[in-house]
Amino acid sequence: MKKILLTTAVLAAFGFSAGASAQVTVTTGGGYVKMVEALADKYEAETGAKVSRAFGGNIGQMLAQVKSGSPVTVVISDATSLKKFTTVLNADAGVRLGDTPLILAWRKGLELKAPSDLAKPDVKRIAMPDPKAAVYGRAAKEFLDGAAFGKDVAPKMNVVSMVPQVLSYVSQGEMDAGFINLLAARQGKAKLGGFMAVKEGYEPIRMTAQPVKGAEGEAADVKAFLKWLASPKADAILDKFGVVR
């Protein structure tokens, strides 16, 4: 791989950290930044290798930068969000990190036994992330569209921007229930009435790490990073962020 020389200003514009001379430069969308930071930190601590990071937008914005020539070599995100980037990424050379379920959470003072309880009269307002912008929103919409009770809950649905907004509304009791991810449910557990995993009825939310085309065949560093991500050494970090092998 040709060496890439970038000025400090350019690195800052792309959101790069120190160590930009490393062969591995990883990016992800805003919702997964903390997880990818933790994975990169642990990899560096265990191997002594360096991983540059390129953050700063949603996954579409970050992949647009890759198309424009940014030196990203590995992209971590859910497989569904990466499907439309086949001209940029080599999915066949990627690795599966695990699955993260869609979670139905509800406010304190309410108790749900099954997702179908959303149709009950005491559930009046339900929130979900924007299906056009958030993978958990797409999963929630897909689940509700296919559910027998979907038509009954449609008038109760409220679309908000992202998972944190859903969690906030449900935690404060402004919404009776909402669809979020496992990480948010764990973090907000004390302020929720409860939560459950919705295990079927939508395309699995599968986290993957995929190399940018060309990088997987040229950089031993990229191969080593992908191999580490696929190994049990990454399991503790992934589990912490709600991703299960």
C-alpha cells in the first residue's frame, strides 16, 4: 500500500487521531463510535499496533469520504447499512462480529409481557428511531409491518431521530414504550420499567467489519486487525456493547 502523507489540518477535518501512519484506519457511524474506540484501544494495548480512527458522521457520510479517497481501510457497522456500498467494500473478506437484537422498552408503571401488549389500551404512545436513518428504526418498522397487531399500534407510533431520543422519552414517561438497542437498554435500565428482546420478525442486525477494496490484499496490518476482531479476544468488548457472537 502506498504511503499517504496527510497534514494535521486534513487529519483534523477527517476526525483522525494520532498515529495516522498506521496501515489500519477504521471508521464507523456515529452510533457505534464508542464500541469501535474500545475495540481499537484494546487491540492497540494487546498488540502494540496502531489503529487510526476516522469518525464524524453517519455511516453514509463516512463511506462517501472513503469514495472520495480518505485513507480508511476498515469499516465497522451493521451489515444492512453496508449493503449499498459493495463498490467500496469487500464483504467477502470481512468478518462477522455478532448480532445485536432489537429491544422493546417500556416506562415505569407499565408492564409488558410480549410485544403484542403494545396493542393494549394502556399503551397510548410508542416511539421508534427514524427507519430512514437508524438500523433499529428499520428493524422496528419491519417487525411491526409483519406483526398481526401492527395495524392496531400504527396510530400510536411516533418517529424520533435516533435511539437516544427514544430512550429519553420512555425514561421520562413521555412515551409508554419504544424500540431501542441492547446497549441503551442496559445503560438506562434504572429509569425503565423493563425491556425485552424482539428476536424475530426482522432482518437480523449483524455487526461486521469489512475492508475497503484493495486494502485486504495489500496490508498485513488490516488482515491482522480483522483476524483479531473475529477472535475471542474481542468478545468482552462486543458483549459490553450488546453484540453477541
